[in-house]
Amino acid sequence: MSLLLQANLDYLDSLLDSPITLSALNKKRWHMAFGFVYCSRALLSHFKAAVARKKSKVSPVASNRLVAIDVLEPHSCFPSVDQSSLTQLVKGKNLDQLAKFDGVEGVASALKTNVESGIHADDEDILRRQEAFGKNTYQKPPTKGFFKFVWEALKDPTILILMVCAGLSLGFGMKEDGPKEGWYDGGSIFVAVFLVISVSAISNFRQNRQFDKLSNVSNNIQVEVMRDGRRLHVSVYSIVVGDVICLKIGDQVPADGLFLDGHSLQVDESSMTGESDHVEVNRAHNPFLFSGTKVADGYARMLVTSVGMNTMWGEMMSTISRDTDEQTPLQARLNKLTSSIGKVGLAVAFLVLLVLLIRYFTGNTEDENGNTEFNGSKTKVDDIINAVVGIVAAAVTIVVVAIPEGLPLAVTLTLAYSMKRMMADQAMVRKLSACETMGSATTICTDKTGTLTLNQMKVTKFWLGQESMEGRSSTSIKENVLEFIHQGVGLNTTGSVYRPTSGSDIEFSGSPTEKAILSWAVLELNMDMEKMKEGCRILHVEAFNSEKKRSGVLMKKNADDTVHVHWKGAAEMILAMCSHYYDRTGEMKALDDTERSRFDRLIQGMAASSLRCIAFAHKQVQETTEDEKIDDKCLTLLGLVGLKDPCRPGVKKAVEDCQYAGVNVKMITGDNVFTARAIATECGILKLNEDMNSVSAGEVPLTAVQLLWVNLIMDTLGALALSTERPTKELMNKKPVGRTAPLITNIMWRNLLAQALYQIAVLLTLQFGGEEIFGVNAKVRDTLIFNTFVLCQVFNEFNARKLEKKNVFEGIHKNKLFLGIIGITVILQVVMVEFLKKFADTERLNWGQWGVCIGLAAVSWPIGWLVKYIPVPETPFFSLLKWQKLKYIYRR
């Protein structure tokens, strides 16, 4: 420390020996003052470091930073494990350290957790764990004090300008009119500034406190945990180390922990690592889960090892500050306006000041008695000063008048009032800008389930085959079919059933849809979920997500070692995977086009009644490996259920109010289009007999194989066929094509646009109306689209032979290769549609459907003939556009 002090004193000497010389005494005083300050700071720093060393242990890390880690001894209730080892285990993804614990079960044993039933639900156990490992809360940045908001209000540009003007006005006013009357103008501006600052600071201070309260409520999400063998929903703040948490798609992982069991679990760790790829979590290679990440696919149970500030997320949150000085849009615009007005005011004030000074010093001004105010050397100095002060005061007054000092106050009061009203409605207003931007909203996009509806599902319809089972008992269903339904419901689910020993009501857990189906199966179909699970073993699971709209399970019966597949999901998706169906008597029947159309109408009927339609399908398969994809072809349909989710009271009135105010309400849902239409109509979003805006069908009608085949026809085979055309004598009548000439000529654009518009119109008609027009299902409709599209390319290849001539068949008999390629293309297309059903994902078409496809494609010929009557200029279109643009610029 003495060396540093001497170095700094030497540096001070060099400064003191600068051209600005000081006396020896002053120089000595500077040395003493500097030495005292430096030594005081050094001692204080040394004292702080000593205190820190007593409280913590310092360890170097890879990034050459020093991190203080609290020294934690094992708690008396958990002697074999401490928080530090648990934190490092998950943070470092240390499989070797996990092996030393004897795996996840060893960690659970050290934490006194039963991996099947979880921890005890009594308060004493929870308090012991919180004492040993901490609570699941995060350290927040220090809350802003009141004077911080006062300081922020003072930094407003308008306030600063007003304060400067107030000071000048006060000084000049008191100089000119005396203290008694001269303070009025400046003092009134100071009062206005004081009011603006007070109202703004108090409003923002109260808003910040209110937001903290509301954010605590909003962050207090419910998490599903296993305690004493029951699935319970508890506050995220109540989670403790040792808890067993149930995770599903869309959940945020609430703490750090280890994977216990589950299927197909993929986690989005972008919030932690920045990587967008999903990470697979499993027992063997990566059993580590981090707080703040989200479940992207699958489901699982996890063992909590760290909570709160001991998690990775807690460590990140401790370094994040939420302090922002963002202005509201209106405040920014008003500040810009005030700044512009101020600049204009300053310019005018400067001109006025200049004119008045010139008039005064040139003798063109007179006093109250009519005498000239400035008479050169005869005028007293005090009179000149007073006159100049009066002129400057007049200029400052112009600036003060130009700046609207009441505007910030009015804006602040308005925003504060709006914020208070929104807070009273339990609306979280973190920024005042929300009060303004909400007023500019023209469209509200809202989710359906849980927002427009109550999210209280109940099974109201059950169809077995094409027979409604409403009002019938489970005994009327064949035993084998009933067993399959029990398996499809009880094994292919993320929910659970808990039967209390005390004889109270059965408890169902899971999503609203899962709880409704489980409740229906247990209470109406007499399903014993525990007994059924004991008799089966799950081999593989494909979890449900909003994209696939289905979930599957591969299971083996212990009694006879038979392997079965069960699928559950959106009825239209499951129906497309089935080739047979069961009726009530247990008879398996073929699902031909006629029967499939009946089921389609049945599904649409339930959807039109605002029901969510779920289907179950089954298939017995051969022994298979667990990692193999679950078979989803040629299934047997077990049954259909319709779930009702009532609209939330007051929704229709709220929608009507928004529409009356000119705000459009859009409903977003992954449900069946008919269900969506029914719910939207019930809520008032969609009027009766009004069609929806579902813009696309939500999926591409052509598969990857079909798209590749179309690409082969248009690019490879088509190019080969057209490139074999022999040159004709008419080519000599055309001018040579320049190197810079466009590749696509105006003639090509004309022909191309005509054919493209026709094909788009035909394909969109088939896409959105094909099922109703031809009375077919979605699979046949997609095949019609594919077939028509391919045949349109085949017919258009004839048009492409002659771009300008109307007779496209001239000389075609001479090009044997062209005819051969066309013939091969047509034959391959027939094979694709009729014989390669699984490979090309197509359905066989009858003669009438083939005739429709050929007829629609053949229209390309007359369109190509008619469009050639349309003249086009020789100058390329893009050149004309550039020329028009240059002419427009020149005229301007």
C-alpha cells in the first residue's frame, strides 16, 4: 500500500509542478490532504475485505472471477448431503458425482424422499427442508425509493427548461419590479414545476408498489407435486428440496433437479444457454433439469435438488436489474413537441432581443414621458442596465410563454388516473405506456380454452362405432372393447386418479381434458386405473403436443405378453389413421369411404355443437423394441367422446363492447374448425352465417414425397422434354437476344401468370371445398389436389412448346422423345395414385374422380390459346417500371 501511496504522491507532485505554480506551504497542505484521504480509503477497503473473508470462502473459477460461496454444513436432518454438493451436481451436469450418490434413487434417499409417493405433506417436514435448503424465492433488485422517482421526474427536458426559465424570470422580475412584486412570474412557474414533479413522483411510486403486489400474485403459479402419494397443486413458492414434481408440455421447470421417470421429455433451455435446439432429458445420459427452462415435449417427474437463489436461474436473476427509464409514447411525442416549440421560442426570443437592443441603442425607444431612453454618454449606467434587464426579461417571457408548462402536468395526471383505474380492474400496469397503447389497439387476439371458456371440461357424448351410448351402462359394451377403452384412457394419459382410503370423493388430476376423460372412464365405465396399470407395462410413449394433436402408447399385457398400441387425439386425426372400427357388440368392421364419410359427419355434428371431439384407436402388434416408433397405420377405431367446455359468463357482452368500439376480436385455437366456429358464434366473435377469416388450412395438403414428385415432373422431366424440341425456321425471324436481356420475357410472363392464376383458383377450391363438392374425406381430397396439380403440369408442357403460336401441337409427331416423356410421366402418376398408397400417402380414385382431374387439367389448353390474343410490349416489364419511376422523379 505504501508503494501505491508513494506513486500517487509522485504523480501529485508532477501536477503541482505544472505552469500554475503554488507556494511551498500550499503544496505541503495538498500532500497532507491527499495522504489522509488515500489512507482512509485503503483502511476502509481492508476492513471490508476482512469482514467478507470471515463470512465467505473465496474460490477461483474458470472465468478468472472471484465468486463468494457460502460455507454450508450438512443439516442435522439430512446428514449425508448438503446444498453445495447438490448445487454443483446439477450445475455441472456431473454424472460421476451422481454415480457416487448411487444415482437418482441415492439422492432421493439422502433427501428422505420416496420416489413413488414424494415427501410428507405435513408442515414440519416442509419447514425442516426450507431451513436446510432454503425457500423457492428469488432475491429481487432493491425497490426504488420515493426520491429516486423525484430525481427521474427532475430529468424531464421540459422540467429542466421550465426551471431555467423560472430562475431567469424570477431574477429579472425582482431586479426590475423589486422583491415584493417581481417574484410573481418566476414563482408561479416554480409552483407549476413543483406540482408536476410531485404528482409524477407520487404516481410512479404508488404504481411501482402496486405492481410489486400484483406481480407477486401473477408469479405465484400452481405446480403439481407428489406428496404422501397424492398429486397436489401447490404454490411455486412452497416447493422444497426433495419434492417430486410432475412436468408436462408447456410447464416451466420451477427448480433445479433430476429426472426421475417419464417419456420423450425435451426441454427448451434457450433462456439459460441461448441455444434454440431442444435438449433431450433422460435417466441414462442427461438427467439434469434447470429452473426457468420450459418443457417442449413429453412428460416426466423430477426430484428437486435446489430451490430459489441456489438454482442456476436464481444466480442469473441476481445479476439482472429491472431499472428502466423508458418514456411512454405520448410523453416522448410531447417532449419532442415541447423541444420544437422551445427552439422556435428561443429563435423568436433572440430576434426580439436583438431588435429591442438595436432600437434601444439607436435611440428609437422612449420612456413614459416621451423622452428618448438612450442618449449616448448622457445616459446613466444604472438606466442602461435596467433597460437591458427589461429587454432580456421580455425575451425570457417569450420563451416561458412558448413552452406549455401545464402540458406535463396534464399528461401525468391523465396517465396516473388511467393507471389507477386499470389497477382497480386487476390489470397489471408495469409501464404507464400500457395506458396509451391499449387505446391504440385495433385487434385483440385471445385464446379459447380458459379465456373465452371456463376450462371445465365434461364428457357429454360417447359414440361406439356409429351408435350413441348416451344413457346406456358400461355393461352393454362387449368386454374386450371395454378393456381396450380402459387401456386407451388409463395408460395413454398424463393425468392420475387418487382414491382416498377415508371414503371421500375420488380425486382426478391433470389437464382439464385429461381430468374429464378420466372422470368419465372411472365413474361411468367402471375403470380401475391402479389394477389396470398393475396388469400392464408401458414400453414407449409419444406425448401429446399442439402440433401433432395426438398421443400414443405402446404397452404389453403381463398376463399373455401381447403387445398393443393405443392412440388418442383429435377425432379427425385419429380417424385418418384407422382402417376398421368396433361396434357395440365387439364386431370389427371395415372402414370404407362410405363409413368414413359417416364418421366425418358425426364428428362435424359434435363440433358444431361446441364439443371438443376426441377419438380412441387400438391395434395389436408384434413384439418390438422400445425405441421404435409407435405404429400409427391401419388402426381400429374404439370410440368417440365429445367434451363440453361452457363459455365464460360475460364473454359475449365483452366481445360486443369491443366490436362496438371498433376493436376486432380474434379467437386462436387448435380445435377442430367446426368446434372453433361454434364457440366463436356462441361468444359473439362470429355472426350467424358468417364465415371465418382456419387464412389457410393449417397444413400442407401435399406430403414431402408428393412435392418431390411434382418437382421432378416440372424441373427434370419437363425440362428434358422441352429441351429436345428442334429449332424451327421462325427463329430466323427474331432478333438476337442480348446478354443483358431478361431471362423471362414479357410473353413468358403473360403465359405464366395466366396458368398460375388458374391453377391457384382450382387448387384452393379443392382445398377448402373439395370435401363438400365431391362428398369425400380429407384423404381423398388431398389426393385429388395432388393428381390435378400434376396433370396441370403435364398439359401445360404442351403450351410451353410454342410460346407465341396458338397451335401448340404443330410438329409434335416429330418429337418422339417429348411424347415418350409425357407418356412415362402419366404412367408413373397412375402408379403413384393407385398402387403406391403407403409410399405416396394417397387414396385410390374412381373413374369419375380421374375424369374430373383430367378435365380440370385440360382447361390449361384453351386458357393458353386465349391468352395468346393478349398483346404484350417488346420492352421488358421491369424496364418499363424503371422508366416510369425515373419520369416520376424527374417531374418532381
